[in-house]
Amino acid sequence: MGKTTINVKLRDDTARIVAEIHGVTPRYVTMVRNGERKNEDIMATLVDYAVAKSKLIRHLEKLIPITPNPEKYARKKN
């Protein structure tokens, strides 16, 4: 259930950002995303935002090593 809560918060953050871009409410963006309202500009921004976010995540995954030994990359304390 915690994972769902996090996912909902991330979606709400996306709605807030897209709403600021278009000068509408986050609720309206959520309604467009859910198909309750039609607005091609907002839908296009939602898709562009999701694609850019995915590219960023993939790029960061390449930069940050995934290892079973996280202490190897941890900062050493003096």
C-alpha cells in the first residue's frame, strides 16, 4: 500500500508541474490524464514530461553504479 501512496504523490507532482505550465489547476490536468476531459496540449505535455523523466532516470542509472556492496561507494568518514 505504501508504494501506491508514493506513486500517487509522484503523479500529483506531475499534474502540478503541467498545470503550472498551462495555467490550469492540477485537478484539471488529472482529469485530462484520466480521460474525463479533452485537451490535446495538456496531454502532449504530459507525454513529453513522462518521456523526458524516463530518459533522465535511465541516464542516472548509467551514472550510478548498482552494486551488492554499497559500502564500496560510500563516503569515508574522517
